[in-house]
Amino acid sequence: MKLTVSQIARMIDLSAVRAESDVAEVRALAECAKKHQCMAAFALPSQTPLLVDLLADEPAIVIGGVVGFPSGGVTTSIKAAEARELLAMGCNELDMVINVGMLRSGRDEQVRADIRAVVDAGGGAPVKVILECHHLTDEQIRKGCELSIAAGAAYVKTGTGWAPTGATPQSVSLMKQCVGDAVGIKAAGGVRSLEMLVELYRCGARRFGIGLNSATAIFQQCAALPGAAVEL
């Protein structure tokens, strides 16, 4: 089996969601998304209207919004309000941070309700639940996956990109064991090369959250592929 360059691009969610991400980065991100026809583009909420404007003529590129970013520790009502505001701005998908502290504390029902509130506020827009695996044990990752499925999420996601570590083959494989085909898996944080992307694809990830610099490097690697495809 092979993955073509266009198939790879249609799995990449370009992101400019670091604290230091500025307007120039968002503009460059939009241009990269257009050039390669990436699946989606994400900015921080205050810069999302700009991203929507920049991609207004690109209906195939999903506009994503981040909810409760990056700690996940805001109240459920704030997360729901943020979700509604992002949708009103023009977002098509929402990536929300799970309440990491409550998950670590075993407050399962509170975590499930938190996710469900965002799913409900999303009104059918796909919600990806960011587990922030760096701060979780294997059992907590399993529980986070189970609660995400129960709450109606469309994907589980490895991390925000703000933690010391992000997506790893181990975390993605564990998540795949937990969710099977019930929901998708998005790998984010540390996906900086085509080799890593392919390895995580083999582990079960089908969407990849990648920053502009890493995405540029990956597309350069893709351009050098024989036959514009990578063997799996």
C-alpha cells in the first residue's frame, strides 16, 4: 500500500496555536494550507477570524477552533460558550482539551459531562478530545478514550503541542487499542518528519496536527519521494 502526497496533505491539520504565534505566522499558515490543500487549519481563538478570512475561498480546507486551550482547566460553561463562539466565527471542527486534572483525579462523570457539553454546543461539528498524554498514565489514557467515546466525540488526540512530549508510537498504539474503529485518532505534538508521520499512521492515526515549520519540512520530504508516494 502507498500513501500519495495529496493523501498525506489531506490528513494534515496545520496549526498556529502556540502563545507566540503571531499574525504573520497565521498568514503563512493559510498560504501553506492553500498551496498543499491541507485538510484543516487552526489558529488561537483571537486569530481565528483572520484565518477564516484568509481561507474564505478554500471550501475544501476545514477551519478548526481550539476549546479550553491549552490547559483544559476552565469551567465547562466557558468551554461550551467558547465552542459556540468559534462556530459563529466560521469554524467547522473543534479540538477541545480534556479536563486533565479531573481525569487524573478520577472524576470520570465530571470529565464526561465536560466533553458532552462541548459536543452539544458543537451542534454536529466534529469534536476532537485532546488527552495531553504526557501527563497521563496508560490507564488514564484508556479512561480518557472511553469517556470521549461515551460523550460523543469524533476523535481522540494525543496532545496540544504545549507539553514536553506529544505524539509517540506508544501513545497512539494504546489509543488505537482502546478506541478501535469507534472514533478517529489525531496525533499532535512532535510530528516533525515524514518518517514520524508514517510511523504514527501505521499505529492508527489518521489526522495529524502539525506546526508550520514542521509541515514545511514534511512537504519538502514529500516532494523528493519517488513517484510522489510513500510505501507503508
